[in-house]
Amino acid sequence: MISLSATSYDPNGAVIIDVMITNPYQAERRGSVTATLDGGSAFYDTGYSITDKTLSAQVTNPELTLLQTLEYLVAYYGQVILSCKLGCFLTVLSFSTSRNVLSINLRLVSRLDQ
């Protein structure tokens, strides 16, 4: 179960969705690998950041009210609050529908529960 809400009080800007995050545990370090003239490579490691994560969820046969609430949140809020079993996060919300499946993507911006 996840909860999405506006960052300020808004009675229309909150929804609870009975769905699980499909990719809850993932991690990647920032960095780059550059080829060097001697045939080797140079690696630049800039570390780990929570902002490199995008969490996803899918809802089959979503109700119209859910779609309207998600569209409202995207239209009026650049960032929303996500609460789920992983914690509480500030996220950038995006979503799409294909046939009868709603795909929700949540790009993490910061952690709010630590």
C-alpha cells in the first residue's frame, strides 16, 4: 500500500493506493568510465545518492477517481510525498496508462523520515 499526498494541505491532493512497489530495492553508484589513450580506462566515482532511484508501481483496472487525483497531483505539484513500507520520501510523480494498466513512476528527491 502506498500513499501519495500534496506537500501542503489540500483535501483533493491525497490518495491511498492498494498496490506494492514493484522495484523496492535497487542501488547504483554515480560514476563514469572514460577510455584513455594508452588503451586503459579512467573511472570516476561520485558516490551514491537516493535521487538516482525511481520507484514503480502498477495498478490493473484503475478507477477514474484515482486517475483524476494523480493527474491533479502532477498538474499542481512539482513534488509529492510518498509514504510506503520503505519510508517517507519527497518524489516527482509521473504516470501513464496502457489499456487497463496504470504505471506509476516516483523519482525520489529526498528522504523525509530520517
